[in-house]
Amino acid sequence: MAPERDWQREIDEWTERFRGVADPPEPFATAIRDGWTDAMRETLARDAQEYLERHEGWIAQISGGGMDLVRFDCKSGSCTVCAPYCGCAYSLQVEDSELPPPPPLPICPACRHTLNLLTPFFMQGMGLDMDDLIENSVPFTPPD
């Protein structure tokens, strides 16, 4: 089970961060406009923790199978914080790769993006090679 993050603190930090963003994700857009309710905060914190646990299980399954390459896939309507990482490749075994490690997911409590397996078959079908992945990768930088 994933260690519990301090979602209430993160919700406060991200609320302030998203105040200066033109397109904050829901439920932050509503909270900035109307304020947070206790129920909204609790639902977001619970959903974020559940997502974290499911995602860590998925990454453990990929890693356990000896796979290394993943791609950061974004849902539609990505905020400006997540958008730079959309479509970028990352390495789960960073010490043996020129690719950076993946962003920690969820990046923010509302983020529901994912890391998907990058197989040689997929890369070939897309006309990509390792040099392309390295050239187009964007290392994760935690937001201020």
C-alpha cells in the first residue's frame, strides 16, 4: 500500500498554485471560484490516494515483468503544469538509461494522467527509436 500523502496540505498548495493558471483542472476551478467545501476536499483527497495506490500497483507490475520504458499519457484538458510531460518517455530503471525518471503520479491531487508501457512493437509502429525518445524527453521538475 502506498504511503499516505498529506492531501489536505497538497490541496491548499495546489489551490494557490492554480490561482494564477488560466485553465485549472476540476475541482480546483470550482473551488477557486466558489471556495472549498469539506465534502469536496475529502472526496478529492480520498480519490487521489486511491489513484496513487492503483498507479503504484501498475508500476510494480510493469517493473516486476522486467519492463523499463513508459510514456506519460495525459487525459484531455491537461493543465499547464502537466502539459509539458504529455507524450514524453521515461525510464523506471533510471540508472541504466539516458531517459529521466517519470513524474510522481498523481502530480497534483486532481491529476489522473498515467504512465503506459512503451514496447519495441509500439515504438516501431510509431517510427520511433531510443534516440527520438531521449531527444523529446522532458525531465520532471516539481512545481514551485
